Amino acid sequence: SLLFHMTRTEACPASCSCKSLGEMKGLHVDCSSRKLREVPALPVGTKRLYLHNNSLTSVPPGALDSLRSLEEVRIFDNPWNCDCHILYLKLWLEDVSAPSLENTRCASPAPLRMKALRQLTGNELGVCKKILPIRCLEFFWRDLILIAGAIVTLILVAWALKFSKKLVCQINLSLYDARGRLLGRHTSKTH
């Protein structure tokens, strides 16, 4: 237990203060009012995270994904720049903390000043290039299904063409045979 507590204490960022919430209950990480310009590496066991009243403008994609036991987050009073780079934070807060999503407001650009992050739409964020991590496995299965579907379709079309040619040949042969027999009957009756 002591080793666990020491590991957690060592993981506390130098720019923050960390307090244990009791044995095995996680950490209270207070990084508020520290003039931070970027989110520090945070302990995995963080339950309460205070990042309010800093100079944060965005959060890099994936920076907060390891905080799986988080119960409370405060990130208001930061000069958030609400362009494409805010999309990760918006989506993360939608999953983690609805109250923080409502209390977090844009500082820039000017048309979005004081607008809650929750109210941002895709139109306001402009044309965003892909800045979120891609889930390769999802795309792999989707592409595999599309390719398999295309192959099955091609096989069916090829089979249908082959069958239709065979059918046309059989029809032509049967017409030829019918004419030949008809001609044969006509010629034998006339002789």
C-alpha cells in the first residue's frame, strides 16, 4: 500500500498539487491558477481534476484519454480557442462531464466569444482536417466488408453473363435445329 501511494505521489505533475482521496480511491489533482499553457501529464488515478483559471487554449487529442476514473473536472476560466483544435476537448467533455461542458466558454475567435463549448456546431468550427485519432480497426472491417461485397457482386455479374451467353447459344442452336428440321421435312416431301 505504501509503494502504491508513493508511486501516485511521484506521478503528480510539478506544476500541480495532489492529494490522496484515501487508500485506493484515487487522487485530487489541483492545477488551477498556475498560469499553465498546456495540460501536464496527469496521474492515471485522478478522480478530481482542477485546471480552471489558467492560460489553456486547447488540449492535444488523446491527452486526457488515460483518466478513466475521473469523477469531477473543472476547466472553466481559460482562454479557450474554439477552432478545430477544441473538438477533442468538446467530445471528451461530452463523455465525461456535462456540467464542465456547459461552464467552459470560448475566448476566441471573436464571433464565438463567451459561447459555451456545448453549443458549438460543426459549422462554427469551420473546415476541420482529421485531428482526432483514427480507429484503424473500424475502418479495416468496413473496408473489408465493402471489398468482399464488390467481389461477390463481380462474381454474380460474371456468372450472369456466362449464363446469359450460354442461354443465347442454346436458343440460337434450338432455332437452327428447328429450321434445319423444318427445311429437312420440306425437302423430303418435295422429292
